[in-house]
Amino acid sequence: MAAARRMVVIGGDAAGMSAASQARRLRSRSELEILAFERSQFTSYSACGIPYWAGGVVNGPEDLIARTPETHRGRGIDVRTRTEVVEIDLAGQRVLARDLDARGAGERWHGFDDLVIATGARPRRPDMPGIDAPGVHGVQTLDHGQALLETLESTRVERAVVIGAGYIGVEMAEALMRRGCQVTVLERGDQPMSTLDPDMGRLVRDAMSGLGIDTVTGAEVTEVITGEDGRVRAVATKVSEYPADLVILGLGVAPETALAQEAGLPVGDYGGLLTDLAMRVRGHDNIWAGGDCVEVLDLVSGRTRHIPLGTHANKHGQVIGSNVGGDYATFPGVVGTAVSKICDLEIARTGLLEAEAAAVGLKFEAVTVESTSRAGYYPDARPMTVKMLAERRTGRLLGTQIVGREGAGKRVDIAAVALTAGMTVEQMTALDLGYAPPFSPVWDPVLVAARKAAATVRAAERH
């Protein structure tokens, strides 16, 4: 009997364990040995749920874990937690793994036939005085979440400062407000949510101010100031100081690819690994990569981007596991869909922003419409703003942004499907969407925006 092939996975969260699980479904233990390394104590968890855990909306960490290491082991996947891969030897087809809990010599080489790199992303952490002081927290992993909860439960936290007003920043601002903290958000840009155009980001800022969250834009943080006990007591910008008992870093993430780069694997402009449609690292037949450590094809711009989302990571893993397991699958790309909220304000986008479209040389028209989540006469109809970008001459949809109350956010999925299908805004106006007064006006807000965009494209063509 031929020896079983060995699949080695670096990273035990969404992409890595999805790949391992899918490969195990297709190949028995006698056919495929699967060895997975994870440097934390957790596997297959939802990092997206950490702000809701911190805010007391959900319990944790158990509720955020989809499959424990014991569950994976029971399915024939040898998971080694608290074990970090520190070197990849491509020529020798082996990895060097370090047991983080071992005393003395805790390193050992492990050979592979197929290697899956799912090392995720690392939080951006600026190099400044006080950044490592007690009371300063990132929220990228469950370990980070546990450390944050311990601080909140053991320390009197009245004033919190969130550095960065992206998805994590606004979600953590809500979480801390729910815990009774006075919250200040410091954002270097002109508006919160740089994933939106500035005019849409302004709507988010106004809503945050209305909720009692002090949102300071154009604020470049220079130092985390500590007290005599070494703990954080304030955050300094170039022009002011903001008292703080707790600081949250919400500055985004970058692909965690140092290990892969040291091995000579190719990365793109954003530092993420480059793969083909089968999620195979370019130039290597048996090296695969997925999740937050890769760049993916943007179907709208035609270029690669780094878009770290759990939805993509799980799909990458399914594709990798299918291919390693002897089946066939591809990941065609993304359109950049994301949705978030702060209290009852829903924030969503898909496709390109104005600056992104201009950066790749696209000519476009942009329109904005105001509408409601339900028929205007129906009780509790809530306002929403929809912005839509369409390519000049062709009318191809390029992007959609939505800011509104209940019922606004998930409407972005209509535009996401249209983007994936390459539809024009004119074609969108004929979409047969569900209608009843409790759910939508007779013309859904997304279709109202499409109608306006189509008319604007036609008018621009005439002139």
C-alpha cells in the first residue's frame, strides 16, 4: 500500500481549517495525513464577533468558536495548538515548528507533500511611545479579546479612546459605549470609514456624534501617555491630548506574510501572497494560500487587492481543500462587499469608491439618492442614503454605498450580485425585487439609485 500524502497547514482559523476539513471529506486518513499548526490555543473562531463579545451582546469565547481543536482531531485532523511555524524549507519540502509551551529544545521539522499557508493578517501597530503599555489593546484574535475583557473586568474604565475609525474602530466604539464608557474616536483621515467616499463617511460621523461618541478627524496620534503606574492615561495627537483609561487600536491589518516571503514566495503590491484561481501560490504546484494573507482579484477593477474578510477566507479554504483532496475548484475573485453597523446605523459598500475607480483609470458618473427602508406611509420607515457609481458610456455598475437605519445594510447584496454579473445600471432598473410596504417602497432604494445613475449616464452621453 502506498504511503499517505501529507498536507501541512499553517494557521488554524477560517482558511486553514476549512481547507483541512474539505480535504478530509474527500480523502480518508489512509490516503491523506493532515497536520495543522496554530500558534494560539483556539481554532476555527469568529474574530468578527469580538466587538460584540466586548460589548456584552454575545457570550464568549466559546460562542465564537465553530470547531474546537478536539473536534478537528476527532475528524482525523492532527491539530497542534500553541505551535508556531518559524521556517519554510521549500527545497526540502518541510517546515520548522516551535512548541511555544515547551522548555528547552521545542523545535522540530515536519515534511509535507502539500503546504497550505493561512497565516492571516497582523494588526497595524504604530511605532510610538507607550504603544505597548498596559491598557492598550488590539482586537484581532480571541487571545486579544480575552485580554481586553480581563482589562474591562479588572480595571475601572470610564474613558476610552479608539484609534482609527474603520470597521473595527466604529464597532469597538459601540461596544465600549454599551459598557458605559465615554468614547473618543481619533481618525487621521477627513472622515470615519475610509472604506466609504468622504460624503458618505460624513453621514457616519454625524450619526456617531448624535450617539454621543466624540469623533475627531484629522487627528494624527503621536504618543500613548502613561501614568506613574505605567498604565495608559491619555492619547496625544499633534494638537491635543485625550484622557483614556483604555485604548483600542483599530488601524486595520496587513497580510502576515513574513514567513512566506523569507521562503521566497511571491507577494503583490499590498504584501499579500499571489495565487492562481485554484489558490495555488504562483510558480509552485504544491504550495497553496488563502485567507487574510493573500491578495485576490477584484472583478470590477481587474486588479488584485487585499480584502481581509472571513467570507473570503472560508471560500478560499473550500477551494484549497477540494484541490488537495483530488477534486477541482476555483475562486474567481471578489467585488469588495462589506457591511457593518454602529448602534442602529447600518453601513455597507460594494465595488469601487470614487478614488479607487479614478486610480485604475475608469471614467464614471456618481449619483446619490435619499429613500426609506419601507413604504413612506408604513410605520417605522427609516431613512437611508444610497450612492452609486456607473461607468461612462457603458453604464456598467462600478460601486454602491449605503448608509441608513434598519433594513439598509443588506440591500448592498443586490448591488453585489449585479457587480458580479457585470450588469449595467440600466439593466438593474428591471430587476424583479420583492415588494410589500413593510419591506420596501414600490421602487427599492437601490433601484431608485440605478434609475438616477442610468439617466445621468444617458445625459452625459448626449453632451
